[in-house]
Amino acid sequence: MEEAIKYVDFAVVWGHRNEEDQNKAYARGNSKVRYPESKHNLFPSKAVDIIPWPSKWESREQFYFMAGVVMSVAQRMGLTLRWGGDWDRDGDFSDQRFDDLAHFEVV
């Protein structure tokens, strides 16, 4: 994320989640897994939630653009990430059952 922010502005919403925070995210429907099954629960965290800045949660286009930049930077760095807009990493954004456009995790 330190490299990606050089190319697109975003804010970090969440990195590490403890047990209470993870289970709250699950209860709200913001996560599909309970503690300790999320990569957010590792320390250091292997997942991060970021939003484009200035933030517009409703702007899918901003999230797609940001994700493209983040994924490109990761690829250049030799990192494999999974994005919450393409969980199965097939490049088809229409086949997702759970969109989490702010979420990125190390695979």
C-alpha cells in the first residue's frame, strides 16, 4: 500500500482486526467469516480495507480504478493479491456473490 499510494490517493479504513472487531464485522455482514478465519486477524495483518480519497463509498468506478492501480503495483512488486471485487481472480467482476471493493489480501 505504501507504493500504491504514490499513484492513487486512498485512505486505510482497516488493517488488523481483533476478535471483537472481526465478529462485529461478521454480524454486520461486512465479513463472511468469524474470528480467527480472516486474514485481517493475523498480526501483522495480511488484509487491508482501503477507500479512494476523497471517499465516495457509492462510486464503484473509483473503487475499480483504485483496485487496478493497487493490483498493478502488487504485480510489479512480485506480490499476489486478492481483491474483494474479484474473489476468484478470474477478471470477471460480475460473478461475485459478495462485493467487498475496499478489501485486499495477500494470497
